[in-house]
Amino acid sequence: MNFYRGQIAFKRGIQFFDVTSTRHTHPNMNLAEAPLNTTWRVLRISPTEDSPERAHHLEEIGFLPGELVCVLAHGFPGQDPLVVRVGLSTFALRRDEALSVLLETKDADA
Amino acid sequence: MREVKVHIHPTGPLVALVGNPNCGKTTLFNLLTGSHQKVANYAGVTVERKEGKVHLANGKFIRLLDLPGTYSLYPRSQDERVTCNVLAGQAIGEKRPDLVACVVDATNLRRNLRLVLAVKRLGIPAVVVLNMSDVAARRGLTIDPAALSAELGLPVVTSVGVKTGGAEALLAWLSQDTWREQTYSFEPAVESDNESQQTGADHQVVQGILKRLNLDQLVPDVLSDRLDRVLLHPVVGPMILTVVLFLIFQALFSWATAPMEIIKGITEWSANQALAALPDAWWRSLLIDGVIAGLGGIVVFLPQILILFFFILILEETGYLPRAAFLLDRIMGSVGLSGRSFIPLLSSFACAIPGIMAARTIPNARDRMVTILIAPLMTCSARLPVYTLLISAFIPNIRVWGGLALQGLVMFALYLAGIVGAMVVAWLLKIMTSSGRLVRPLMMELPTYHLPTVRNIAIGLWQRVKIFMRRVGGIILVLTIALWFLASFPAPPEGATRQAIEYSMAGWLGHWLAMVFEPIGFNWQISLALVPGMAAREVVVSALGTVYALSSAGEHTAEMITPIIAQQWSTATALSLLTWFVFAPQCLSTLATIKRETGGWRMPLITAGYLFALAYGASFVVYRCAVWVGLG
């Protein structure tokens, strides 16, 4: 798992390991890597440098701390884009967008 | 000197419908005002403000504004900006609304209520309309409007936009004269300049409200999830999409045959009746060769246009369209576009004009321009008559590969050629511009599936019939008559050896144009017919009808255009003309729309230029290749 994440980070050339969220069992889980049909809680959105607007946009459509999220489907090929349930809405997100949604386990207190 | 614009607003209080995309604002608007604005089951159908009048029980009326849906009051795209400008009182030619009706989707309060809080902060009187309350009840969500009203500090009414009488409560509330004087407890829980903090704080408030109302459990639509598991499957999903599109094109030909025969019969009968009943005068020729031959030749394609729209309406109503956009996102991405461009491009199959307007929903300015640029390459329904005419004249009506109609296959190929052409253009723009290589945002909502309602489909089709017949009775009729005059005058000199039309103005113009189009295999009749086709593409069919009816010595028969062209044109010419129609910039109203939407002459000129070059080049290649293999 760690190897896989490292691969992705290497490929994208960005740093998304995040020191503030180590208190939960899946410290650096993000929406792009969440397995299909598993429910998680949004920890926060990590803003990316190339498009700071994106974080706001994700928040507006419902990716807010504490919301339950679940990946319902992957596109083909390359598991991109993703179909994501957030709260009660369903959105198609690009993998790149999903990478900036950091997650924590469902039972973590919101 | 500064110019000061003074806007005089119409009387009557102004109420604006505001809400998240796809929460049913336009459905409610139609119900309240009795209008027939386009509704469909995906986000971003409404891209501009629409106004209507609502008559209240007390004899008064209010003006109702339907606005594009938005997730927040921080606009991202042009359509969202329209809404924000109206609410800020900055919209040109419109005052700030006296009341905002916040339409919320009762099945998704957690997202919808955030916008209500944002609207409340603006300080405009507001009422919350709990729409789709029937769907919420069916899912077991019981929302107490009084309790919600107390929590929000705003009046709350329920509504069912899709049901006759579903807006009674809202109407009754609006009829009270007191709403204008009503004051609201206005104490923003948190007010922050930081966009992110504000959204987060509002979310906390909404969470609190839902918890207290015992509505904080998540009740998704199980049926939609089940359907999505199949329709969005990485392998099965694209296969289903291909089959659906393929079936549509097969149906275009196989279902339309019978109604087309009937219309053809009526046209021929009326031409013969007119011939027998009327004296031999110049205006008899105008009526038979011009009006009946011309218009009959176009009306015959109405069944096919309706079949195409029937399928498009069903796809729109069910909520499948954004799913198709999801499935095609990777392909779109490979040419530098996002799935967001899919819906504007798909609308362009009906007509490029609404497609170009729908591009307003694309937040990225560069993507929007590229989408506008390639939208005319999508085969619009006005090209259908031309395709059908040429296909039925030159492609044998046989079945190949175990029962597939060859004519349907060719039609499919023509549509595909437009799509491939558009993708190539988008791809070229991607590799030629640096911004084209950036990753595009998607963030597209996939709505809950709905069964299409017979009423909506019927209204949609009836509107198509009206639009089509208005075109036929308006611009097409005018052009057809104008062409008849051009083709009949001046009359040939005494002792003329060639056909009369060759001495007319149209004949002269046609021969002159044919010099340009001769290299791609067009004769002077085709070249001439292309001119009125600039105003409306279908006119090419009626123009050919008129030109050939006048050329054929004395035989006044409508509907004989198909055998004539089959006999007189080579297959190479027909293929070249089909190719021309896939790419050519033939529609002036499309270019005018591009000018309006992009605010300048640059884009329409670029569009017209590149499409002309593309069409000429492609037709040249097709014609020469066809001649070379012996079809000339």
C-alpha cells in the first residue's frame, strides 16, 4: 500500500504526506486511493499550488470536513475519473481532484 | 462625456428563484408561469435568466426570474455569475429582486441549505421552497417545515414541481400581501471574508440544524446506485453507451420510413391537384416548383428529426447524459477537453446554437472557447435532410452484417466523421497551446435517475414540431421563393437552346460559383443551392428541388429530386457533397451566436475560416479518391 502511494506521489512530483493527520489509522489516505465502496470521512482538502481555486470548489460541492464519502466507480482506463458519493450527492471527479481530498476513517470523531 | 444609462424596470414585485443546480427551479418556474422552458435531469440546463409572470389569487401579479443553478455565491462559471449578479443587484437591465425564493432539493438538504444561509446573509427577504418533497417522503424523510423554518429563521413552504398544483403552497404564500413587510431575524452565526472558512462554518450550522431535526442520516437512492453499478461499470458501461447510440441511428432510418411515405404522398397529391386546378401562369410554377416542391422536400424529414429528439429527450430526462459524459471523459481528456464539454457538444446535435450557449457552464475559459469552436462540427438536425436525401439516392437500401441497414450505417459514419473531425481539431489545439496540456477540472454532478414523464417528452417534441414548422413557414419559405425568382428571371432570349434556368440570374450565379467548387466535384446546381443554405441548411434540399424542377423540361412533379440526382450526379459528387456537409460552416445564425457569446468578431471569423478550409480540403480528397477508384 505504502509502495503504491509512493509511486503516485513520485509520478505527480508533489508532496502530499501530511504531518497533521497522523492520529488516525490511515494517516495519509486520500480519495483517489480509497478502495471502491468503502466509506470514509473527509479530513480536509489540501490546496494544491497550481490551482488554489479547486479546493474552494470541492468544498462548495460538499467535500467538507466530517462528511462521509465513498468511491462508487472508477473510469477506465487508469481508474480516472471517479464517481464519488459525498453526503447524499454523487459527483464525477478527476483523479487529480480526488488526490487533494484527504480522508480519515469513518469512525474517527468528526 | 459619460453616458448614463437609465433603466426603467417594469412594475410588479420581482421574485428570483435561486438554488443548487438541478433542484427543480425551472420545473417550478414552468409550473408557476405556465411557460415551457427547457428542463432536463442534469446540472446546468438553465444558463441565462428567464422572466415570467405569475398571477396570484388576489388578482395581482409578480414577476418571476428563473436563474441558473449555483452551489455557492462565489461564481465559477458564466452561468453562475448571472445568478450572483442578479442577487447583488448588478445585472444589466434588472433591479435587485424584492424576494428570493430559495429552492432546495428536499432529498439533499445538507448541500442545499448552505446556499440558503448564504442568500440570507445578503439581507434580501427570502422564502425557502422545499421542492421534490414527494421524493423525499417516498424515501422516508419526514421534514417538518415549521421546525425547519424556526431553525433557519425564514418562512418555509413545500412544493412538488412536477405535479399540477404542486406549487399551491408557494402561490398562497406569495398571495399574502404581508411578505414584503416581513422582517427576518438576521443574525449571521459566523461571517467571514475567507471563502473556505465561510463554507465550513455554514456546513457546521447546517449539520446542527439537520441533527436537531433528526434528518442527519444519509438515505441515498438505492435504485440509482444499482443502475450506476451497471451503467458506470468500466467495461459494461461504455458498451451500453455504444449500443444506445448505435440503436438511435438505426431507428432514425427504420422508424421514419412509414411517416415519410405519407408526407411524400401528400406533397405529390397537392402538387398534382394544383397542377390540374390552376391555370398555366407564372405563379403556378412558383407555387408548384417553388413552394410545394421546396417545402414538401423539407417537411418530409420531420419524422426523422422527431425520432432524434425523442431519444435525446429520453437521455436528458432520465439523467443518463452526465453518466455518458463521465464515460467519455477520458477520450475527451486525451484531446484536451473535459467531460464538461460533452453536454454542450451533445446539445449541438440538435442545433449548434443552444450547444454554444450551453458552453457557458464550462468554468475554464480556454475549454469554453475550444468547445464553441468545435460545436459546429457536431451534426445538427438541419443536416439530417441533406444526409437522408443523398443517402437514399446513392446508398443501396440493403442489409449487411446480419441485418444492419447499410443506409443507417452510412448515417452513423457521417455523424462519426463530424465527431472525429472535432476531436482532431481539439487535439491540434491541445498540442499547439500550452494551456491545452493542463489538467481540466471535472467536478460534475451525477443526478438521481428519474423515469421520463410522457408529458415532458410530448411537450419537448411538440416544441420541436413548432420550431421546425416555423422555420419551414418562415425563413425556408422566403428563401425558396427568392430562389425561384432568381432562377426564373430574366427569361431566356428568343430561340434559346439551353434550359431556361441557365439564362437566369441564378444560373449565372451558379456557373460563377461552380468555378470555385468544380475541383471538389460540385456542378453549378449544387453550388447555387449552397447559397441559400447559408441561412438554413435544410434549404439546400428545397433549393435543389427548385433548381431541378425548373431545369426539367415541363414536368411539374414535386418529390422527384431523388431519382434526378441519382441519375445526374456521380457517386463521387454525392460523397464529396456529404463530406462538405459534415464540415462546412454553413449556418450564419451559428456564426452570429458565436459572435454574441464570445463578444467579438475574432472567434466567428476563425470558426468560419477553419471550417471552410477543412470542408474544402476533405471534400477535395474524398472526391479525387472516389474518382480514382472509378466512382466518378
